Amino acid sequence: MEQQPKETPKKPAGKGRGSKGSGARDMHARAISSAIFGFVKNYKIDGPDNVLPRINGLLRATNSLIGELVPDVKEGHLTHSLADDLFYSAMVLENEAKETLKNFMIKSAKGKPGQEDKIVSLKKLYKMNPGQEGFLAKVEHVEPRAYARRKSVAVSSGEPSERRIRTRLQQLITEIGVEGDEAGCEGALNGEVDALTETIDEAVAEVDDSKENKSARNLLDRLGHFQYKVKNAKEEKESAEQDLKENESSFKKQYKKDNNWENVPDEVLDGHSGYITAQTEACKSVAKKVASWDKTLRSSEKALAEVQADLNKRIENFKSLVEQLNKVRAAKKRKSVGGKSKSPPKKKKAKAKAPPPPPQPSSSESSSSGEDEDNSGSSSSGSDDEE
């Protein structure tokens, strides 16, 4: 029996542009596709919302089936066309997802002030149509909005200005908790700022630690709150420890009496394992109370130390800023005083007025002057001769 030569497989047609050719595989694929399409389209749903359930159901089924079927494809049946089909379907779904998101954003922006440009921009986005134009569809360019560029402000590398120092000092006053009206902080900032340091030191020394303040907003209130908690925890712990001692003493007397050990020394009894176990069980509630207050005390002391460190840091920062403010003001004062001592600006000299023109001589005067000139000329010549 002659062996038939193997047929060269034909190259499948481009996806979305023609069929893949005849064959059992293509026939079954078309049948499954037609059955699914008919089932989804003809599925009866009462009410106006009859499209969204179909889409959701189809997507869920696709996710489940693809996740189960693709791993089951035999190695010999893996083809490039399978990868093409998967990529093609994924890109179609991605395109529809983007279109849906775009339409949802347009719907959400409608009727809201200041969203007109956003709606116009969204409507001008391209639509990818793999069936007709392919995936490299043309993109309509959306002109970006023009924004006026802010001019960069040069940051001075020198000393901070008086206004900046005052602003930071006011912030520190609020953070520390010194009220401006009570301490006259605003007036002090305008005048002698050194008094503010004394005011803050007095406020720290006179902080109210007589009650718990869970709504503390500044450092002084938090300092008083945790000082109260530490003091209260110490007192409660000492009281609980005293109760524990009394309970242990009462239990020891009763234990000796119940076991006829009145003559047994306390040192021996304290080392007895049975007594220790019984005492621990009997005084367990009071011992637990002591441990609880000890834990509260340690946590309160830790929080108090953190608040105190933060407060000290801000006070040091405040004092440093006060020194800077005094230097800036002193420099401005020296500058103003130095400017006053300078000689006053020179006054502009008034321009000298031109002398009036000489009067014009009359005819008689001109003749007489001519004679005088002649006489003077003759006299001068006579003198020359004499010489």
C-alpha cells in the first residue's frame, strides 16, 4: 500500500477579514459560536435592564471557560492561530472596555460646572474598530489647554525676613499652646519678643495636670494630660500594691491556721511550693490589677517623655527664632540710623541769568564816540612818537 504524501497546511486568512478554511475544527467552532450567540441573544429577561445581564453572564462564562480549556490544549495542537484568536478577542474586549469607560466619564461630567473641556476632550478620543480600520486606527489629536507658566521666585540664600520669622513664631505659639490674647503674644511680636520666652517658661511651669484631657490639641495640654496620667497611675499602682500586701498577709494567716502551721516561720512558708501556688491563685485578681497599673504607668511615662522632648525642641526653636528676629530688627535699625546721618542731598544750583544786552547807542552818541576814538587814537600815536 502506497503511503500518501502529506499535504502542506494552508496559511489561514487574516483574522476578521475571511474564514480560516474548511475542516472539522472550523465546523465545530462555528457551531459552538452560533449556539452561544443564539442562546445569549434569545435569552428572555423581563424588564428594561435586559442587556447588562447578558454581557456580565457572557464575560463570566468566557473567563471560566478560557481559564479551564486553554491549559487543556495538547502540545501538538498548539498553533499560532490559537494565539492570534486569543489576542484578537482580548483586544476587542479591551477596546469595548475603554469605550465604556469613556462614555461613563462623559456621563459623570455632564451638568457639572467646569467640566465642558473634559467632555469635549473625551468625545474627541479615537475609537479602535478592528473589523474595518484595524487596530492602528487614526487618532484625533486633542489640543492641550494652554496654561500660563508661573514665574519662578528666586529664594534668597541670606537671612530669613522678619515677616517669615514672625509667621513661624506665631505657628510655634499655637503649637506650644500659649494663647495670644492671654499672654499678649501679638503685642510682644511687635515689640520686645524676649518677653515671650519668659511667658512660655511660665506656662510650662504652671501647666494644669489636675485632670485628664483627652481632647488635648497643643503640647501644653498634652503635657498636662500625661502628667496627670503618670501621677494617677502611680497612685493607683501604689494603692493596688498595698491591697496585694494586705491580701497576701491575710491569706498567710488563714493558711497557717487551716494547716496548723502557726509556729512555722514566714521564711520557711514563703519557700514552700504549695503555699506559693495557693497564694498566687488566691491573690490573682489583685496582682493582675497591680500589673495593669504598672503597664499603664510605663506607657504614660513613655508618652510624657515624648511630649516633653517635642516641647523642648519647639521651645529651643522658638528661642533661636527670637534671636534671629532681634538681629534682623537691629540690622534694620542700624540701617535706618545710618541713612539719617548721611549729609542731605545737594540742592541743584540755579542757572545764572544771562545779563541784559547793552543799550544801542543813538546817532549823536555814535558820532561823538567816533570822535573820541579818533582822539584816543591820535593820543596813543603821539605817545608812541614821544617814546
